[in-house]
Amino acid sequence: MKPIEFQRVLDSGQFPSLLFLHGEETYLLDRAYHDLVEKVLDPADRDFNLSVFTGREASVETILDACRTLPVFAPRRLVAVKDAHLLKTEDLSRFLPYLQNPVPETVLVFSAKGIDGRLSFFREFKKKGVLVEFRRLYDNQIPGFVKDQARISGKSFTEDALVLFCRRMGNDLGEIRSELDKLCAYVAHGTLIDVEDVRQVISDTREESVFDLINAIGRRRPAEALRLLARMLDDGEPPLRILTLVVRHLRQLWQATELIKLGADRNEMAKRLRINPYFLDGLLGQSKSFSAEEYRRAFVACLQTDLALKSSGGDPGALMEKLVLGLIQGEGRQ
């Protein structure tokens, strides 16, 4: 089941007796769990009818005893097992008799980072219960999430402000929600968030810094490029991580150049590049700063730098500076 379908189940008030929430996107998973608690139990009923365990510490017998205990002065009780991925395979197997005949008045919910669908526990669970997977959002889904969260807070973004916010924030939804709260507080007396608001509240991230770094390289501005590189290194960003981000960004620019030649429209470009259309104009503008030959030479230079960082024992900062200056000077440019 997808999260949006699970939300409809919660809204309907018809709660399954067996639920398993799993996936890498912990922010959405945690939010779904809290929504479940709110829907299943009134606050006054939770002292006697909410039991929370962890996979690391709780015994299966204790969890099952809680499941078989009837609710006190309430229609349902809720038993939660967090970090269920820490339960051993043999422990999961001991739940099998209960899965085959769950107590109707009890909602048993597990939450975990992932599951192994090959286990008999999960094969049986699928027959009687509901599994909900919370996958990480793709980069092109982040702007929609940000707009929805802003709307909940009574705010909206200008298009340029949304692009800047998403570029600076990355894809950690918990961090996005936290920083968005700060931003909404900053514009407390208004409803529209503009670029200057974002600049004042949200600090640069590595994604934004890499975008600026490539921009400086493309415009042949060595002082600016070296300053941006130094700032990333001073912020503790590992040189190999910076190199990886640079290579990924250059690859996107080269792909954009080729898609332009093929006559692809904006929607097709965004889909092929796996980015939100909001980011497309900036990417297309940057892509014109390099020729096809320069892209080839850039990837060769990046490969040489990668090998040097991993094997030569040279100073990582100096190696990255050499790469940046080489890309700006266009070593071997025609």
C-alpha cells in the first residue's frame, strides 16, 4: 500500500488489525505513525490502551500479551513495535500464530527501516495485514512537498524563491520541515515568501555551492571558484564528495546539451534529467558554458583527480584546486 492510500484508510476510521510501516523516508513514516495514534485513540484513552515497544529490547511474549489484553473503556487498543528490523528472524516467526488470528479490538503496528519479504512472517502478514512503504522522494518531487507544507502553514513561494529553497535544502524532509518552520516564522506577518527571505534564513548547502562552483567555472572566474571551493572544504565537505557532486552536475549539463540538440521539449528534458522543471532554466543556462570537447576533457580531468585523491597521498585541497583551475583554463581547449 502507498502512503496516500494509507492516509485514506486512516481517514475512513476502518483500522486494520495488523499494520507494518517501513521504508527509508523516516520523516513520512514517523508522521504516519503519529497520525495513526491520533486516529485510533483519544488522548484520554492512551494511558491504558497504548503500549509502545522496541525491537531491540522487548520480548515477543510481552508484545503478544499486550495485543491480547482487551481495551479499557475504549473501543480499541494500539500496540506499537518500533525498530522492528532489529527483531531476529526466530522472534518474527513466533508472531505467526497471532498473525493468523489477530484480536479484532487491537491494532498491532510495526515500524522498520526495511523488510525481507522472503520471510514467512511477511508472507503471512500480507494475507491478513497491511504493509505501507515510505520511499524517499525523488528530487523532482521535493518542490511539490515544499509547496504543500508551506500551504499548511498559510504561506506560498514565488517561483524563484522555491527554486532557491529546494536547491539549498536538498531532500531531507525532516530538515526541510524544520527550516520551513523557521522561514515561516521569519515572514510571520506576510503570506508570500520571496528570494530575499530564503537568502536571509536558509544557509547555503553543498548542492547550492556546487551549482555556484560550476557557474564560476563556466564563466571562467578563478577567484570566485576557488573561494567557493575553499568554503566547502572549510565546512568539512570531503574532497571526494565534492568531486562526486561536480561530476554528477557536469553529467547533467552534458545531457541537457544533447537533449537540446535532439529537440526535446521542456517536459521531456526534465523527465530525462530527473529534475523538477523549476530547475531547468538554470541548468540549460549553465550547459551553454561548455563545448562538447570541454565536457570530455572535464570528465578525464575528474577521473585523474579521483585516482589521485585515492592513491597519490597528495594534499586533497591542492588536488581539487588544480582540478578547478584546469577546468577554468580549459586545458587543451581549442
